[in-house]
Amino acid sequence: MPEITKTEDREPRGIPKYVWILLAVLVVFVYFFGLTLPFLGPDEARYAEVGREMSQRGDWITPTLGGFSWFEKPALLYWLEILSYKVFGVNEFAARFGPALFGLGTIVSLWFLGRSVERTTNSEQRPTTNFANYVALIAASTLGLIVFSRAASFDIIITFPITAALVSFFVFDRSSETSFQKRYLPLILFYVFVGVALLAKGLIGIVFPFAIVGFFYLLSRRLPSRAFLTSLIWGTLVAIAIAAIWYFPMYERHGYQFIDEFIIQQHFQRFTSNRYQHPQPFYFFLWVLPLMTLPWLPFFFAAIWKLIKEGFHRGDVAAQSETSSPLLLFSVSWLLVPLVFFSFSGSKLPGYILPAVPAGVILAATFVHKLAVSNTKWRNTIVLLGSSTLIVVLLLLIFAVPRFAEGDSVRTLMQTANSRGYTTNRVLSIYTVSHNAEFYAAGRLVRDADGKQPKLYSADEVLKEINAGGGQPVLVLVPLERLVVLTKDDRLKTLVIKDNGELAIAAVSIK
């Protein structure tokens, strides 16, 4: 792989500083724009509601949904939501504010990685020009990071601390500094962020960083330094101590229930089985991961192909420069560990592979940077592609996404029903289960003994629920094509309040 730090690779006339500043402002604006859109999919509303319930109780430890234990994930996202709710109120923007910050944190972490590469010197002590800025631009305009940084979900919450941990490790590993602060501060940060990652999404927060670092040493054909080996003892204790802020009081309160639901079911059974109904073929992430690198997909593939052709294919990776080769080997390790791990998982969702996307960004950035420093047209094209992507995202958020979000969410349905005076009526679903309603109909959803929303299949079941509620009218969420089940039943009085193109909400009472 051609070096990214040769003297002749320095930009003769680089992108002006004010352009990079304007791009940074655009990135921040885009990442926080449109966070007020309705929650999408089944997860955002549930996670936002868990954070609200914890906030209302003043309880920072036990996650609940509808008042029932909800031990699927650790508490970091919920903590971010609690803090945001206190500042911005209980709304979509507040629930997504933390993930947006963590998305920007991922970009900043990769920028620091780029700066560390810039400071890695060749024989003439000359740094690479603007590599950090290119890495940050590519990261900020990468589809995977843009999408998941806008969601009140755990995928970006785990991606940031893993990225920060791995960047900290790489800075430590490549550093030639001798002072304690500059030499060991990155190593300390590595374990701190591993501890944060444990709070973000569980055991992969420690498994991935350690596995990636170990695989990196294996690819590099060298042993870890004595300083790193020693740190495994005290550093792991630091990470565990940080994670214990939540894990210990959870175990103290809930005992084996916590171990069973969070560790056994949500970790091991989710990995080894299809219990949670997310089956996908083994090769699922082999196409999902590249798609997440759009619009930089061609450069990502070009970097992979060049690496194979010039490195592993000839078996002469060790002959590459001391500046580029460690970064590329580290990126390959970072990419492969999550990819292989999740490919074997019995449960697969697109967001699972997000922690590998920063590695794809780095690989694409090394290829892009080589083009940028050698050709003015390429340099302008790359900046134009990154900025255009951000502007297109902004336009979509203004003109297209709101229409889609309204059709995917029950927010408007519930708001309309509330405006008609149905503010306290119980809410149930027939021929569907609306997880989106967890937030928008909080405290009013009909639940079974396990705390789950029952999925009703007949007018008889609706009638039974009305009688169970003392004969008071109920609000029913129903697919449009099944609405006739309610409107044609002679025992029920059904008032259709509104529909969003897929679901209708109706006030149903006994005639």
C-alpha cells in the first residue's frame, strides 16, 4: 500500500482552513437538525420511554418499560436521555441528543487518530497534510454514522466508546513519547472507554477492543510491549470499576433475574439462537457493512483491493512504510473482528455492525487522501462529495423524511385522538402491535401479565377488553385493511379518528 506520509504527498495548495471550518459547522448543524421528527421503527420509542420512566422515578439503576423490568440493555443511553429530558423536556429531540453527541464524538475520535498519523514522522520529520480532516469529513458524511447518530438507539452509543478506546490504544502503541502524561494517558483512556463501552451495550464493550488489539498484534507479527501487558491487570480493573457503577447495584437489587435476563438471554441466547426473530443469512453483514460506507463505497472497495493486491497477496506487508502499514493492519483487524463475530450470530440487525464502520472509514480515507494530495481535481471532488452528501441529507430531512416518519409513527394519531378528548382512554392494538406507541401512549397501553402488549385478533377480544375496563371506550390501533372487523361488528360503536396510511386509530365503545 503506498505510504500516506511521503514528502511528495504533501499538498502543495491544500484546502483553505476556512473551508474546513465551514464543513465542520455544516456537520454539527446536520447532525442536530431534524431530531424532532417522530420516532421511527420499534426501538426508538421503547428506549425513549424507558429513559422517561427512569427519569420520572428518579431511578438511575433499574430500566423499566410500562412499569415492568426491561433488562435488554445497560443504562448509558437511558442516562443520556434522563439528562437531556431535564434540559430539553421529554421529547424526541432530547431522546436523540445523546446519540447525536456520540456520533460527533466518533467523528472527533477519528480526527484525533488522523492527527496522530500526521504526527507520526518519516525520516525527514515531515507530517502528512490534512489527513485528519479528510478522515473526519469521510466519517461525518458516511451513511452508517449519519443514520444511527440520529436514532435513540444503542448502536452509536456503543460505537463511540469502542472507537475512542481503539484510537487511544493506537496512539499509545505508535507513540515515541517518554513523558508519563503523553505516553500513558492514551493507555489509561483506552481502559476508561472500555468501561464506558460496557455501560453502553454489554460484554461486547470489552470483548471487541481486546480482540481487535490482540488480532492487530497477530497481524503485525509482534508481541505487545511490556507496558501494555502490565496494563492488562490494572487497566481491566479500571474498566470493571467504571462498569460496576451500574452492574453492581443492578445485581444487588435484582440478583439472578438480572443475570438471567441481561447476561444469559440478551447476550448468549441472542447470539446462539433466533429467539428474538432477527434471522439473516451468514453473509448478511458482508453487504450491509459496505453499504454503510456510502457514498465512499468505491473508495472503500478500492482500498481493500489495493491492500490485498499490494500487501497480503504478495506477502510483503512488512515491507511497507512504518507509518501506513500499522494503520492499515489496525483497520483490518478492527473491521474483521466485528464482521466475523456478528456473521456467526443467530440474531442479525443492520446496526450491529456499526462498530466496524469507523475501520471502513479509515481504509477509505487512506485511499482518498492519496488521491487528494496528488491531484487538485480529486481534492476538490472529494470535498464536494462530502459536503454534497451532507446537504442532500439536510434536504431529505426537510422535504422527504418527515412524510415517511409520519406514516411510520403513531405520534399524529395519538395527538389527534387526544385533541378529540380521548386523553385517558386505554389503548390497544388489533392485528398488530405498535411498539412506537410505547412513548406516545405511555401509561395507557393494555398489557398482559408479562408486561407485553397483547396482539388481538377479533372484535370479541376488543369487547372483552372494554368490559375489563368497566365499559369505558378504548382507543384501538388497527391496520387499515382490518378496520372493517370493528366497523362491521353490530356490538361495537366505532369512530375512526385518523389514519396515517397504514394504521388507523379508532374510538371503540359498546353500543
